[in-house]
Amino acid sequence: MRKFRKLIGIIISQSDSPNQAKFLEGVFKQAFKLNYDVAVFSTFSTHKLSDEWHDGELNIFSLINYSALDGLIFLPDTLTTDNFHKVIEADIKKKFRKPVVSVDLETEGFDNIHTDDIQSIKTIISHLIEKHKMTDIAFMTGTKGHPHATNRLTGYYEALIEHNLPIDQSRVFYGDFWYNEGENVVKRLMESGRPLPQAIACASDTMAISICEALKARDIKIPEDIVVTGYDSIDAGVNYVPSITSANLPLDNTGTRAVNKLHSLITGTEFKDIRSNAEILIAKSCGCSVNIAEKIRNERESWRDNGDMFNTFDSTYNFMLEALISKKDYVEYMNTLCWYGYLLGEYEKFYLCMCDNWDNLGETESNSNYLKKGYTKKMNLLVQKSPDTAYVEPGRFFDVKEMLPAIYERRPKPTAFFFSPIHFNDRCFGYSVITYGERITSYSPIYRKWIRYVCASLESFRRQRNLQYMYTKMEENAVTDLLTGIYNRNGFNIYADRIFHDAKMDKQKFTLILGDMNNLKYINDTFGHIEGDFALKTVADAFTKACSPDMMCFRMGGDEYVIASRTVLSEKEIAEIEDSIKQYLKNINDTADKPYSISVSLGWYFDEASNLDSIEHAVSIADEKMFMAKEKYKREEGFNYKRNRSSH
């Protein structure tokens, strides 16, 4: 399909996290300015909660149709769990021949853009030296060998050098950019035999918080006894007590630079790299006594997180999950899902694209071959919703190579599409897409939680549907002859009896045609039960072919068959049914090249239903006529079952 605007792809993880969201804001602002649409392919977490769940998340990247993209921005540093960024990198190099920009993690073969960590860290360290007159500052950087860890450590070194302070390697520690290593660092400092440093500067807010927690556990006060600073200014650091002096990284600038670099590669124009430095957020943990938390909360409106006040997702009154799980009808479920779209806040369009076999009906423990990798060739655009309207269309399918038909629609202004996985553990259901029109924003954590409710409730709905399917199959098996596929004796007792009673109540005629297969024992004994089964199925087919849609056919057990009807109007019609059965068998005998003939003896009942006491009465009358027909058959055949195969 033809696009009306060039499309940039973004490969990233956890688009709602503060750093990724800020980066994407810079991407969108510049991409929209340059008239690019953006397709963001993102998992909901950078961490592995379980192997199966992680596999289900990563499956979203198999959706990417690289031929639809005009350029690609890749954030490998957000996808380093199990080195998955290497898998994506190899996939890009194999399938994509257009420009690629890799962000922050140097990737061979791609153009690279980096956030300037060095200058930002220098500014924080310089603040401690110049403002607080400190000369003994320890530094906790990230994982050894990680480019961010290396650059931030370089910034620390350069700040010391510029202020003529010595570099003491015993004051340098490696962490994990997370909350796990603070205790180890503080323990090593305490056991070093030296006084604690005046400050511990950290390469992330998470590590700074872990340092603070370890210090507090030893009754060491911050900042009175020791100063702690962080880096990247996440909400956890802003709201920590004391609030963490940090740096508001220029990630939006990194996003802008990435788009400009990609645009220069697409268009062949010159790239002008305009960098901006991080904003240093002075707070209480360095001793400046600035209530940065209040300032940031006002800017980010985090006071709106009071769910009960605003009836948002986290409200006590949100019963979305319960409402979805309680639905048993597919369309009703989707309509309920659409109703709860109000929890998503301001958005332009939401799309739910489901695989055409997403619920894998009929699945059993021995046959659990559900979809794990990729998506079906045809996807069902099941839900298309805006804040004011919703369309649920179970029959609207599109080719998965399109990814989303809306990408190819003519729109007056560019937009960004967020593609996210819909799955339960490693079981793929489909994917969702949300767009905010021309707004410069990523999706919020509420969208991530909302989708998680959708995934959990879809799994519940799938299990309900499969239980109902299996129950229905059990019911069918209870009344269906497994060999021939027609109703069995149980089915006869239920359905034929119902036909009889309806005919009797409506004062109609009732017809019962009974057939008994000839020579079954001879066929089984002489040619084996496989041939006997063939003969039984052939007779069943003959009876089925002779039935009109308003008749019912039964195998009573062994070699007996019955047709029941309340719509036969004459004995002539009965004769036509009998002729149809015999002619079908004759055709099989003439063409199947079997060393035996297949035939059936028939008897029937045709009269007012009111003349019968029960359906068994009709069976008895038909059975007498069938017995007479069988005796006649034996006399004519003389028990020579091989003779005259084409005559019956």
C-alpha cells in the first residue's frame, strides 16, 4: 500500500519510563516538524519478569515490516536483557538497507548518537566542589564496561582534574544502575579504615537511593553526615526523603539529534549536531535545602496521581478487570473494553489487532500448539476506538505486512503510532496500537497497566471459550457416532423422540425408515474390521445423502440405521428415499473395487403420529418390514455374498 508520508521506525523498550518518554518527545517534536510519521515498536518493560513473559513481550519486534520504513532509530541500551539487542541488531542488518541511527550504545555498522553524560556529571561534581567546598568525593558509576558508566566516570575524573584534585581509585565503585549495590559500596567504605568521604556521587538516582538506604541503616544522616547525589532525575529520586540532587538529562535533545541525523541520511543533506547540556536539579541531599520535589511535582502534576480523587485507573472504583473477566460473549467483551477506554485519558485513536486464531479453540494439554512467534498472515482489526466513538468489527481483516491500515491513510498532519504486544506469557494474542495525534507525548504508565488488564482478561476469556468448546464437543460426542459422524443411539433417544412428540402435538404424520446392513459379519470375518468400518461408513453416507435438511439420521448401534422425519408427505417420498440409498450403494459397489458388495435391507413406518404410543412402536413396525426385506434378500442372494455385486 502507498504511504502519503515518510515513516520512521523506533525500536525501544518501556516507552513510558521517564528517560524513554523524554527521548521520544524530542523524536516526535523534530519528526513532526520534518513531516515524518513515527512507528514506535516497544515492549512494556526493560526487565525480565519471567522467561515466558519476556518472550511474549519481545515478539512485538517480529511484527516490523522493514520495507514500510524509510529510516530507523534503534535504542539497544533499553534492550540489553539476555543481549537481545544483539538479536535485533542482526535482524536489522539482515532485513534493512536504509539509514539506521543507534542511540547511546555504540553499534558497529550504524550511525551513532550519544547523550552527553560527561559534561552533565562534571557540572554536578563541580557544584559539590565549588558550592560545598568538598575535596573528598567518592563516585559510584554503573556496570563496568557500559558506555554510560564509562562516560559518567570520565565526567567525574575531568571535574577533579579541572579543580586540581587528585584521582583516588579507592573512591571509585562500580554498580548496576539499579538498587542492588549501595549496601556493598557503603560496606566497603566503612571497612576501608578511612573516614567516610564528604560525598558519594552516583551515576543514577536508583544507585543514589540504594546508597542512602545503606547509610540510613547505619544511622548516618544525609546530608548532615554525608552528601549523596544522583543522576537522571527520576520520580523515585525527586520524591525520596531527602530529595536527591540530580541532573535532568537532555534526552529530548538526544531524540531531536537522532531524528536530524536520520533525516540527513535519508535526504543526503548536511547534519548539524546541536547539543544541549543537562539541567542540574539541586535538592536537599547535597545540603542546599532546596525543595526540588515540590517544584518537580508542580511541573509534572504528580499530585494528580490521587486515583480516588480523579477516578483514574488506580481508583478504588475501577472494576475494569472484573467487568472484562465476567463477559462470555466476544462482542460484549470488546464493547466493555471500549467503554473502559475513558481511563486512557487524552488520545486520538486506539486499535486492537488480533490474530485470526488467537484463542486456539480446541487446544488440549496434549495439543498446546499455540502461537508464540510472529503473527498470523491475516490480522483482525477488531477494535478501532477514539474517545467519542468505537467500532467493534470481528470480520475486518488486513494483511499483517501492513502492520496497521491507518498508517496508509491520508492525514493532514504527522502522528506517532505505538505498537505494543498483546499476550499472556509466551502465548501471542495480537498487538495494540495507540496514537495521540499531533500531541508530543508517549503513552503513560496507565496505558501499560490498562493493556495488562486486557491481556489477563483475554486469557480468562480464552479459557472460558475453550471450556465451552470442549463441553460442546463432549456433548456432541455423547450423541454422535464417532465412526460415521451421524447421531448415535443417545442422539436417537433425544432428537428422534423430540421429532415424534412434536409431530404428535402438531397432529402431523411421522416417518421412520429403518435399515439393517447385510453381510457385515461376513465382511469383518473375511476381510477384516477395516473393511467392515468402510462398509459401515458407506451405509451411513448413503442414509445421509438421502436425507433432506429437515430429516435426521442415526446409527442405532452395530449395523442398524434410522431416518426420522415429520415432513414426509407420502409413501412415494419414502420410496424415493429408499431408491436414493440403494442407488448410492450401487455406485460404490460399481466403483470401489471391493471383493464384497454393500447392501442394506429397509423397512419403514409412515402414519399419523397420534396413532403411536411411543417412538418404539414405530421402530417395531418398521423392524417387521425390514425383517421381511432381509428374508427376501437372503432368498435372492442364496448367501453368495460375492455374487451380483453391482445389483445392490
